[in-house]
Amino acid sequence: MIAFISDIHGNYEALKVVLAEIDRMGIDRIYCAGDVVGYYSQVNECCDELRGRNIPVVMGNHDWYMAGGGFCVRSRSVNDCLVYLRRVITDENLQWLRTFPVQMRVDGVHMVHGGWSDPIDEYLEPTREYFDRLEGRFFLSGHNHMQSLHDFGPKVYCNPGSVGQPRDGDPRAAFATFDVTAFELHRVVYDMQPVFDLMDAAGFNDYYYGGLKTGARNLRRLAD
């Protein structure tokens, strides 16, 4: 059995609970579909946890911004967070982000962060026609923070959802498992208050984290 996580975004409170549930299930192989960093303040805690567990990660767009020193053209809020995160991330964790590949194959699953036209930053709309042009059977990506599972006959696509910032109307942290033949989706409740308190302490108010409370698809004040 394998567990897939994605879009942690510096939310260590959510990550801790997801990993504890994965451990409880007896799963020791975990892979991440990108965006370890971005948005929330516990960037080093999240990086350290994944590094300590030797969890392989593919490059997400927020990882890319951090690793390359760039900014997001879509969102001032994202860039505000990047400025703060660049001040606090350790050199070791920054160098680790730079090692991420843009795609990975795991037991027959082809994993990217965005999509197969743009592995880092495509907002995928899964259709049978889209996957008909790709070789393989099982596909997984994150990026849009919306947990989903689609069976297109010979092709199966899974988005494990977001650990740290769900946008599908369910504020619980999300992940998926895979038993070599099928995916299964999972959600877990976690305590968000420490995230809010730490963001406040870092100089960010509800403007930057309010959408966590409802799992809003369009976070009130955050762009992609």
C-alpha cells in the first residue's frame, strides 16, 4: 500500500495529523505531489518532516517559486507569503526544494504536480479525451486542491486533495492511498487554531488564512 499527499503549503498542523493517520494504517511508503511550501508559516517543520521520512516529492509551483527566487504572476497574496517564507526557510531546506523532479513514476502511477501538458502549473480538467492521449493506466496530480477520483475505463486519475489548504468545500486535510489496483480517498480532521495563531504572530491576519475554515473553492482572499 502507498499513500499520496499533496499541497501541504507549510501547514504542519494538518501534515502531522495526516501522517499520523497514514502511520496508523500501517503504510510506510509515502509520496508527495508537490507544494510543500507556500501560504502558511511552518515551512521548515514541513520540510524537515518530509526530509526526515525520506518522502519523495515532485516539484510544485510554490516549490518552484521558492527554489528559483521567482514570484507568482497571479496573486499578490502568494507573493506576500513568499517574502516572509524566504526570510525564515533554512538553507538546507531551500537546497532540498531544488532537488525535486518534475515527474515521477511509482508502482505504475505517473505523478506530477499540475498536469501532463505542464507538470508544474497546469490546472487540469480531467476528461477521457485528455487521458486517452497519454500512455499508462494510473495518473495522479495535485495543484487545484480539490480531491477527486475519475475512472475513464482503461485510465484512472486521482487528485489526493490538499493536506494544508483544501478547496473542495471540506476543510478536513486530504490524502489518498493506492494498493496497486485502485485508489482510495481519505480525509482527517485537525486543529486549525495553531495555524491561525502562528500566522498572526508572523504578521498575517484572517485575510491570508480565513478560507481554511470552510475549505472554500475560491478562498476569499487568496488566488492560486
